[in-house]
Amino acid sequence: MRITRETLLKIARDTAAQRIRVTRRVLCIYLTGSCLQEEPLLGGSGDIDLVMVQDGQPLAAREVVRLNDEISLDIAHYAQEDFSHPRQLRVSPWLGPILYNKPLVLHDSNHWFDYIQASTGAQFLQPDNVLARARTLAEKARQGWLDLSLGGESDPMRRVYAYYKALENAGNAFASLSGVPLSERRFLLQIPQRAAAIQQNELSAALLSLAGGNTEVSDSDWRGWMSAWEACLSAAGAAQSCPVRLQPTRKDYYLRAAGALWEAHPIAAFWIMARTWSLAAAHLPQGSDQRTTMEPALRAVGLDEEHFASRVDELDAYLDRVEEALDRWAQKNGVAGG
């Protein structure tokens, strides 16, 4: 089947209609993510990001539904009460920007969405609210660094994942000053433009370096890593503890994207690989063969056990620079006490 943006939009609308028929508890369904862009696919794969809001607590916070090898539904479930305080949504780094930036509404019972969006959008772009969203992400990045520096996590794979999560939060902290936080697969493709938007190009360059961007990787090594990564994802997908985002139906979503990015944007490809590989390995038993296969890649980018502590120190210094950039932005935009 030839997959186009129109195909994905039709699937989204059909899914919304089907869910509404199943239950009357659904207040709103809206579409977010890459399907709102002209080029929704990466490496021929993608997902359809839906948000469903219902009256009462949902059974699960997230649901992934396979459509075929290339496409899946990624549905976030929320309770109505999660949106009951619009002023708090204005400073929410994820929910607020998505609401404000006009998602495609597929179902809206009694104009629920219209009311929530209008209430959230009031004063949304005021500098103090923009800064509050950015600060929340910066604080999460700092907490991630603190946890790593205190050695609270003994699993080396979980430490690597936490390191990349702190980098993501740091990047999205300054990215939030000029738009919606960036999603995982396109994060390193778009972070330079976000840094440029606030005249802080060095922040993106340093982030790419910390992610492993200064590493020379041969095509042969990359192919070996891809094979080992795929095997690890498959093993984790069969584990009882497998997180929703690494379910088997999502494997090609990551593999195809990284494969497509490798030639022109190798660090963006490695970003996808490192995050999901370390998370998958963390959900496998200690001593598992698939856990150890990531070690050559970690050595190559300086995130092996021998060098990890120094990388955490570099992360600390980088977070200082991000926090200083937020301070300068606050001063420039007249945020008192910013």
C-alpha cells in the first residue's frame, strides 16, 4: 500500500469514528505529531499520534496499535480532569504547546476542546509562561544529571538511557523558547534551528558532541551495530517488562528512521539507536547476550564504564550553559526574577 499523508489522515479519522462508536465516554480526540507536517514519514515509516480525552480514568496511559510494518497508531489517553486547570496547562512543557499549536480535532463533544484551547491559549506566549515551560525541562535535565552523579542507578544500561534523557530535556528546554518541544526521531535534525532561533548556535553544537557527534564510525561498524540493535529490540519486545514504546510493532519505526538518516545525518541516526538500544537492554536480564552487544558502540562515543563519569561531568557543564541561556533570554524579554 502506498502511504501518503492523506492515507494517514484518513486512518486517523476512521480510528476516531470507531472509538466513538465503542464508548460514549470519549470527550475529545485530536491528532498531533508528524501527520500534521507535509512529510510525515521518515525512512518510509511513521506513526499516527492521537490524544484521547475521556470522562473518567483511562485503563492505560498509552496504547500502540500495529497497522502494518511501517505504520502504527500511538494513542495517548487522558482523563478530563488532567485538563481542569488551564493556567497550569499554560506552563506545561508538552500538553500546553500541543493544545496551543492547533492539533487536528477529530471529535469534540460539546465544544470541550474549543473551551480548553481558548483557556490555555490566553497569555500562552507571555514571556513568563514561555520561560516557565523551558525551566521545567531544564530542571528535569538537572535532576537527571544529579541522579547520575550520585550513582543512584547501578544498571549501566539505565545510566546510558538516563544520560540521553537528560540531554533531550536540556535541548528541549531551549527549544521551548521558540516552539513546541521536539520529538525523538527528528530531535537532532531540528535542534540546530531552535538554537539559532535564540542566537545560541553553540548550544546545539555542544549537544551533538555530547550525544556522540564527534565520533568517526565506519559503515562496517554501523552495520554491525544495526544488527545487534535490532536483535536487542526483538529480545526486549518479547520480555514481559517491555515498555509500550518498544513493543514489537514499533521496531521498524526506529530501524527504518535510523537507516534513512545514517548517510546524511549519522549523529541523528545514532541518537535514535542509542536511546532505544540502551532502554531495550535495560529490560533484559543481567548477563543477557543482547545487553553486552552495545558495549562497542558505547566505547566508541565515550559512554562505556571507563569514561562515563567524565561524560557526566561534561553534561554538568553543559547544563550550566543551558541555564545561563535561559537567564539571558529572561533578562532580554523582561521576565522579573527570571
